[in-house]
Amino acid sequence: MTFRFLHSSDLHLGKPFGNVSDDLRGRLREARHTAIDRLAQKARDHGAQTILLAGDTFDTETPSAPVLRQALAAIAGHSDLTWVMLAGNHDSLMAEDLWQKISADQPGNLMLVPETKPVWIAPDVAVLPAPCTTRRPGRDLTAWMDECDTGNAIRIGLAHGAIQTFSEDGNVADVIAPYRAQRARLDYLALGDWHGQIRVNDRTWYSGTPEPDRFKHNKPGAALMVTVDGPGATPLTEPVETGSFEWRTLNLELLSGEDAAATLLQRLPVSTLRRQILLRVMAQGRTTLSGRTALEAAHRRVAPEFAEAQLRAEGLMTDCDQTDLAGLNGAGALKGAAQSLMDQINDETLSPERRDVAQAALIRLFSYCEAYPA
């Protein structure tokens, strides 16, 4: 009775990515669409014939016709595999028009699970689905599984939503019982919603998204290959990477006097991977005024090598002294302005807020002079 399948969720097809450049936006949207092909290949590579999609296949309840039809066409193109699609909170059953269109055009290898009743995906394997009825159902939709009788079959729960404190959107009103698999005698509970892959217990996992879309999780896109060796057996789970892009956060802890630019360059991913990486550098600790400027200049030089590269330095304290001003590029008027700001920074009769403003202005002026020398 061994059964093997691929567990995935949160494809969010059609996600707009409105906060990035036009070129990158198109690349990110295409990567989400082609995740269907990568999931199919991973399933074949590991000898699985079934792929469970645990909700949020689409980013909205009103995906465009191309997004919807191209997704269904891609699934149809992998006719050797069976796909099981669950409604999530982003594409809930409340979107009747969406699910009517999916039902009308669904390929023969796509199974929809819109009701809370067992669906047999093999003679001895039952899927117990808990589709999202609305974006915020307000109750645990998996509760019905406890009383469902499927005889001596492998029982796989399929649900979407928060469990314990794992809520992708910060909402924990619809909390799935963390021990639902035990209570409902499930051999495995396949969950969607949390975009980072995570184990809740031996029988309950979030697969994570196959294609990351934010810096929150700092993990590559992945799915889970799951093997169940019969009813009651502890499932074997194997993570498989599926992402095209990586969203990485680099925490850069600096000490005053340290060569901040050199530290950044040493910590960056290897150059052959950079085009597929969205990087966020979180600079923290302390540095000198010249060190901060050098860090910003180094970031500007390497940023075009990445899909996107951000430098966040809000947590980086900057030590300002006369040594930095001595080497300042720029005309006398600019040096005079810099000295005036330095005097305000060191003037203990001024309020802390006034001195902070002066420091921020000096950092901006120093960066400008270094980036655009006279």
C-alpha cells in the first residue's frame, strides 16, 4: 500500500509584483508560472504520479484569462501526472466564477476537491480536503476529518490556513488544530498558507511555496516528496528544491573601523548565481562615515549584477569625526556645510533629535560628494 506524492502549495499564479521594475516583474511572474513544469519534473524524478496543491494556486479570486488558461494548459501538458487542487484563502470557493471556469476547462488529469468529503485518488488512498469557503472562514475547516470513516485506507488531509502561530498574512483567527492528524487518524496532513517549508509534527507539514515571492522566509523555493508505507506508518518526507529565483537576506554585522565594503564583498553570493537572486543587505552595528560611504559605493557597483539588490542601513550607527572631513571630495562651500553639520553633531547643548538630524544630513552630504566628486 505504499503511496508516494508531491506536496506543494501557494503558487500564487498571477501575482503582480508591483514594487519591482518592469523587466524583473515579468521575469518573476514567468518563474511562478513555470513552477508547474518544475513540480512535474520533480514528481517524475522521484517516482511520484500525484501532486497535491494545498491552496492559493492563484494569487487572487479573479485571475486574468491568460493566467488561468495557461495554468490549466500547463497542467494538461503533464498528462501522466494527477493534480489535486484545493481552494485557499486567496482563491477561495467564494469566487464562484473562478471555480466554475476551472471546472468547465479542467483537463482530465486535474481533480478539484470543493467539498468536505473523501476523494479517492487511488483504490486504497483517500484525500480528505478542507477547501477555504471564504478568505476568512472563521473556524477550523479540518474538524470534519475526525468523524470521517475511510476504512483501512491511507488517509491524507489537505488544508490551507494558519496553525499555531504560522500565519502568512498575520491572521490567526482560523487556526487549524496542531494535532489534527492525530485526532483524525491522518497518515499525513498537507498544509498550505505558510510560504516557508516547515514541519509541525511527523505527520503535518507546510510545503512552502515552490517559487519564493518575498524576503520573509529566506529559504529557496521547495516542495515535499512524501512516501506513506501504509495506514498508520510514519510518513517519510524529503524536501526538493524547485525555485528559479532566490530571495536572500544578508545580515551584515559591522564594527567601527572595520572595512565595511570589503566585508560586504566577501559575504556576497558567488557571481554565477547573482542574476537569479533578489538580495537584501541588512547592515547593522557601527562604522565610520567614510566606511559607510565605501559600503554604499560597493553596493552600487555590484547591485546591477543581481536581479535586485537592496541596502538597508537603518540599524547601522555611524561615527563621525574630523578625519572623515579631511578627505571629503567637493568644493569649499560643501566642506563648510559639512563642518557646520559636524559642529551640530558634537554640540551637546542641542537636543538629541536635532543632533540626529544633523548626522543624517552629514551622511547624505558625504555620500553625495563621494558618489559625484567635483
